[in-house]
Amino acid sequence: MSLRGSSPTSSADEALKDELPRAVEREIQENARAISCPQPSWPGCCTSSPSSLVRGVTRRVFGVSTSSSTRSSLTRRSPPRSPRREQASSDITGKSGSAPRVPARTGSEQEARPEKDQATLTRPNREILGGQKMLPDALMHVVKMDERLGSSASCFAKVASVVAILSEFDGFRKSILDIGGMEMLRNLLKMEDPVVRKEAITAIHGLCRDQEGKKNAESYNVPDALLECLMKNAIRYAINGGKDNKNFEDPTSQEKLLGQFEIEEDSSTPRP
């Protein structure tokens, strides 16, 4: 019977077996005391988990800490960023790494914009009509269409009224004369409707504010048509005995218009 001496390996194993239960017991006691006496937790800290207990026992027994590779394997890996996202983020931030600056509006620009919007909203209708350069041509087209279709006299009265409004603008007055608007008004004077003739006389009066308009009216024989119209009016006035004056033009406006062409004032009065 031979006796074998104890090897250093067996003694180290026995010491490890004795130390491991004691380390586990101490770790459990410390965690139990920490749970029974809670301390204020800092943001970002979490309570002890079984994995943290194992790491604590390992540090106490073996005197080593878990490696960085082991710790990184336990944590979830973040997905790699795609090159498109990186390129988009670099385009947004710019070359210098900062976001591109947006130029701020000055006080004068902010004040000028509301004034411009307000001017567009509160602009009168006549000024809006004055801005339409193609309107005289459109009026001539409407008159020709109404004559071809045999429209009612009210359509022609509206056209003459619009021409009277447009004659207040210098640019429109010239464009109406250029397209033959005076000839159109002369033809309206020949219509057997007092409302159409009244609106046509108002439009002619507006177009004849300057010498150019008067010369244009004389070239289209507007004074003769106006005199003929007034003579018919005078004859009707004499036939009715002056009782019904609704179907006749205002003699005051007629006298003013005829005075521009140096026509005698008594030509508008009925002759016996």
C-alpha cells in the first residue's frame, strides 16, 4: 500500500470548490441588502440581473473581468448604415458638416408683400378692366357676333357702356380708336333703341376728350349720325307733345357732345 502525496492541482481545485459557494453566498447577501435598502437610481442604471451575478462571482473567484469580445457578443449589433443614407445626410449637412443656412427675409420685404397683396385685393374694377389689353378686340368680336345672330338691344347697350368706361383710360381710348371703335358707336347710334343710343353717346363723349378723338369721329361721320339721331328724337318729342320723356335721350348730354363739333345749339330743339 503506497501513499500518494497531494498534488498542487488537487489542492487548487479543492480551494476553488470551497471559495465558489462562499463567493456566491456573499454576492447573494449583498444583492439582498441592496434590495432591502433601495438607493436612488441614476438615469441609465439598471437593477442586477442573473448575468451580472455571474460576472460578479467570476471577478471575485478568478480575479478577472469579462472580455470586451464577450461583452460585445452579448449586446445586439447595430445594423450597418447604407451608403445612400450616408450620402443623403452628407448632402443635407454640407461640406462643412453644418446644415445649410436659409436666408432670412428683411423687414422691408415682409412689409412690401402684404401691401402688394392688399393692393391687388382692393383694386377697383375699372382699373382691372384697364389692365386687359385685348379687351377692345374682344368687344368688337362680340358686336359682330351679336349683329350676325340678331341679338337683343340690351347686348349692344352693355357693349357701349363698357366702351364708355374704358374711354376713361388713355391707353384704352387710343386702342379703341385704332380698331375702329368710333365706327362701331356710329352704327349703334342708328339703332332704334333709346338705351343703346344713350350709352353710345356717353361712349362717344368719352372718346372725344382730345383732338385725336374728335378727328377720328369726324373721319367716320359721327357728327352727322349724331345730328340725325337728335333730329329723330326731336321729331318724336314733338309728336308726343313732350308728355312721355322716357324714350328720349337727355338733351343736356346731347348739347355738350354736339358743342365739341361746333354744331349749333338750337339744332337739338324741335322746330315748328
